[in-house]
Amino acid sequence: MFKIKKIKRLSSALFCVFAGQAAAQQAAPTQYRGVDFADPTAVYSSAGIGGGTEGVDVFGSFAGYLGWQMKHQLTLEAKHDLDYYNLNYIAFNSRNNSGFLVDSTWSYDYKGDSVDKTAFGVIKKVPLSNEKITLYPALKLGMMWGNDINTTTYLDVEVSARYAVSDLFWIGATPQYLYALKGVNVKEFKGTVDIGYELAENVGVAAHLDENAEFWAEFTLAF
């Protein structure tokens, strides 16, 4: 296991690069837009690596068509130096901009206890009138369990917001609220601020900062 060093310098450098690229891009024509990396409902195959204050992450996705306007994607992530894993699935209808989600996490550290959790839900893509801002509200019903906690049923409400600074540069935020219906008393507000840039066709970088001041950045290659 290893940790990324000098993370504060890395985060400052990344945000400076993003800001500089955005300013340059505003005056330049669109060069590429192979994948909309800002869109959490975008369905594409990819591989990537990231890291931050909590360690190194690796991830990959496989995507395909289900027929008509339906596409689906399966994503596997190994997080924080392989401390825990996410397996997520989305089926999305591009005609009505709505989809179905299944998110699962294994060996997640919840207040010192190792827990597993799975949630099922729906997501909607809501472009606003100016076409610069897009909202992605999602509602999921989940279950969390572990050796040292009571099995817990919870609601997960999340609304991702994305603002297109230019064709290639975006900023956003993702507030999230967890509320336990049964089991452990969970009432948690979480959130991230997010920023990203498309470096080349099908190549993107992004950075995130959460409510605990944890920072991480990621490099994604779509194909």
C-alpha cells in the first residue's frame, strides 16, 4: 500500500491548470467532445486511475446498448489503496433522460466498522433552459450491513449539478443526504465540489473536494 505524496501541491497545480485551460478555451472553437465527462449519466466504456489524500484509485467501465434508446454501463472501482470496492450499474434511456441505478460497496469503513451496502434507485437528467446548467437528481433505497452494526435500511438523495464553462471545461457540485429508515441512526449530509477538463478526444481529467476536505483527482480514458 502506498499514498500519494505532496497532495496539497498537486491539488493546487491541478486547479490552476484547469482554470488556465478554461480561460483559453472560452476564446477558442470546440476541438473535440468525444465523451461528456461532466455527465454522470453518460454511458461509455473507460479505464482510469486517480488518487488523493486517501490513496490511489483504479477503475474501469464496460458499456453497451440494450436496444432502442437504452444503454447500460457496469463500473468497478478499487478505492483508497484497495481499501474498499464499488460495483455500480446504470441503465439509461436517452430518449426521456431517465435511468435505473444499482450501486454496491464492499468493505467500506463506516465510523470504524467495515460494512457492505447496496442501493437501488432512479436518476433523471434535467437540462435547464440556458443549456449551460444541468441537474441530475437521484433517489435510491439501500441496505447497509456488517459484523458490528445492525442491518440498516436507508434513503439516499443526491443532486449533481454541472455548469459548462466551455465545451471542454466544467465545474459542479454534488450534495447528498442519507437518512436511515431502520437500524443505525444515520442522518448525514455529504457533498463534493467538482471540476473537470477534456484534455483530448475521449481523454478527461477531474478533481474533487468533499465535506471532510479530502481531495482526489482522476484521469479517464474513454473508448
